[in-house]
Amino acid sequence: MAAIARLQILQHSSSVLNLKPSSIASKLPQQSSLFCNPNLLRNNTRIRKLHLTPSLCSKSNLNPENSSTSGSIVSDLLDYLNESWTQFHATAEAKRQLLAAGFHLLSENDDWELKPGGRYFFTRNMSCLVAFAIGEKYSVGNGFHVIAAHTDSPCLKLKPKSALSKSNYLMVNVQTYGGGLWHTWFDRDLSVAGRVILRAGDGSFQHKLVKVKRPLLRVPTLAIHLDRTVNKDGFKPNLETQLNPLLATKRDDASSDLKDRNSSYHHPLLLQILSDELGCKVEDIANIELNICDTQPSCLGGANNEFIFSGRLDNLASSFCALRALVDSSGPNDLSDEHAIRMVALFDNEEVGSDSMQGAGAPTMFQAMKRIIDSLANQYIRESIIERAIRRSFLVSADMAHGVHPNFMDKHEEHHRPELHKGLVIKHNANQRYATSGTTAFIFKEVGKIHSLPTQDFVVRNDMGCGSTIGPILASGIGIRTVDCGIPQLSMHSVREICGKEDIDIAYNHFKAFYQTFSSVDRKLNVD
């Protein structure tokens, strides 16, 4: 424990925090003199190795070739990922960034008074967000240029009654959300994050987000001495009985005050931790909705720092690139000659089918389009104006793609093996598991071609099943032209995923180019 304490002090020492980013970045490939101090190495020989990862986790310590100088958004993505432990936090952080950029917050419960040149957004359930910027030359009936992604990722969630006890351990009862690689959640430093409903002193209720940053939970694996055939037969845990995280050991002298404060739904110890984090009384906690989260920060990795190691890349990487592209292409000068409406739609519950109020299966995006047209038309709607606007619209469904795995190359079709650092992957499927068509793929590729941005193609093998995205749901729901694309990655749905650093900037630039260039490309192609 003393070594850990020394490490924590070192990580937060002023001598490290005051270093210029350039001085840190320049030393990363070599051994820093700080890390090679023989006294430090005698105290803990792993200090240098462990300290490198946190130094790559925030934008202040990245290579100075960042967003302020080179247009790279990688450091900002890392910050976004580290803030966005849950779909609620991802939406709240997106909301914060939009407000900081001058977008106006709307409510679905109120009347909308919109105007050309305006920038607006709204949230639903604090896990779904729609933002849009109206061109100054917009005419009613012109189209929407949309990039859609999702805020949720596979994870473990607390059950409504989470208190569980086994063999004198306090444990947390969880349910699986989405199709996660659940074996990767074992032996990780886990915690909880999500939202809490609090009772206020005046009898009202407050919606609060909470994140316990310290390691709180752990799902331990069984020692190989007690499972001798695991390496031969495979690790196949029972998800109901063998995936419950440890919280603490039972204490016979536990405070009776804690025991009696709340119902038996959740461990009083967990509720106390939440109340301490929120600065409220335990009895003020009316309800909780929590995810289990990995506490390891998102960071750069690889010998050349060319990878991003992180949880929830699927699909927060796409969400952030889309959001940032909208913000950076919607300044006053950007909208002065725009005839269309630029939009981002971030949905929840994609990992479980999108059939929810906040998912892509709900008419959220279509209702927003209709309300925008209603407001800008000043109550006068000509015949089929909404339908014609949708016919002139285009949707980019952005969801992470399967990069070829060097150890499992045969899992990819031989001629469609997307690689990291090679650009966005356009997804094709003849059975419409993806919404891409020949014309939508051409238009999106042409946008990239104009800006010298590479693209790749992916189709699944005929002898394997194909996943899907929100693309077909939205395309079939409102009849909008759609292309499915994604940033290539490895370890999809693991607790810790990998993608290429360069692909983040390529995606961001391609999405920004889509907003800026789509109209000029689209008018050159007449299909019907």
C-alpha cells in the first residue's frame, strides 16, 4: 500500500503537472530522467511503466500536435471518453459542449421559434440528443444532412433489487445489457455511474448524474487450481450466477443506522457511497439507475502511440466525431451560404434493438424535422413539403466497423478486410442489414475523394451472420437515403477496445466535409 501511495503522489506531483506537453511528448519514446531516478526505481520498479499511461490520458499531456495547431481532435476525444462513463454522461457532456459553442437548448415540451442561421439542440431522457444548424439561405422544403450514432455500449447494469450476499460477501446483482464480451469484465477495477432521483426539501424530485471514480467493485475469476480444464474447454461463466461483482465483506458491527435507512433493494453501504458522492442524505435517494463501469482511463497506446485504448469506443468515438464536425462546420461563416439543415442525432439503446422512447426506433428524428419545418414555414405548410424535404435529405449512419484481426484474418471476407489508419469503412449487405446502396456509397465516397480522404469497404462472409445498425431502422422508418459507415476497430464489445488514432481525425474530417460538400455532389447525380 505504501508503494501505491507513493505512486499516487508522484502522479499528482507539481513537477509532473507543470511540465509542458511538448517536453512530455518528446520523452515518451525514451526513458524520462524523472522515471529513471534510481531512488524512485528502488521504491517501486514499476513506477515508470505505470505512470506513462495516465500521462497519455488527457489533452494537456498529449503531443502538442493537437486541436489548437493541427486540427486533431484525438485529445478532445480522450477527454470525452473519460467523462462519458454512461449514456447519460455522454449526453450531458455533449450538451455542455453544444452550449459552450453557442447552440440554444430547446425543450420538446415547448413551442419552437427557429430562424435561418440558428443553432439548436434538445435532449430526450438525457441519453438521446438531436442538434441542428439551419443554413442562412434555407428555404422550406430543402433537405436535412444528418449524421446519426448512438450513446450506449454493452455493459452490466444493476438490477432493481441489487443487494446480494454470498459466503459472507456483499455483492451486487447485475443484468447484462447488449452483446458484450462478458469474460473481459472479470478481474477489472470496476465502479458505478449513472443517474439518481433525489427527494428535494420542498417535496419535488431532482435528476442527478453520479460517477464513483475509485475502484469499487470486482468480478474475480476462479483460480486455475480449482478449474484445471479452463484453458482447454474455454472460459464459459454462467451469466446469472458467476458474473456478480464483489462490493465488500460483511461486517457484523455494521452500523444499524445504515441498515435501517433504506429498503432492502440495495446495500446500505452502496447507498452511503452514492450519498457521499452526491452530497445528500441516504434517505433522499428515491431511485437509482446505474451501470457498472471500468475505471481505467482512455489513453493512447502502442509503440508509436498510434492506438486508442478505451472502453465504449463503440459508439462514442462516432458520436464525438459527428458532434464535433457539426460544431466546427456551423459557425456564422459556415452557414452563410448553406441552403440545407445540418443535423446530428445521437440515440440510446442501439445495442438492444433501438425499440425505446430514446432509441432510433422512436420517431424522434422525424418529429424534430417536422417541427423545424413547421417553425420555419411560419405556420404555412404547402402540400407534401415535409415528404419532399426528406426526399432531398441524406443520412450518414455512423457506427464502429470491424477492422481485420491479424490473428483471425479468416473471419473477414478475403477482399474486404478493413485496416486501422486507412479511413472510414463503408458497410454493404445485400440483405439490407446495412442501409448502404450503390448511390449512397458513391456520394459519400465522392465527398471524401474531393477532400483526399480515404475510404474502405466491408461485407460480411456469406457463411457468417451480419450485424446491423440504426441505419436500416431510420432509412425504412422515414424513407431517407442512407449510407452505413464506421471507424475500424478491434475488440468490439470488449470492456477495453482498440482503434487507430489517425482514423479519428479522418472520420471527423470526412463528417465535416459531408456537411460542407454534400449539396454540391448531390446535385450532380439524378437517379429518379
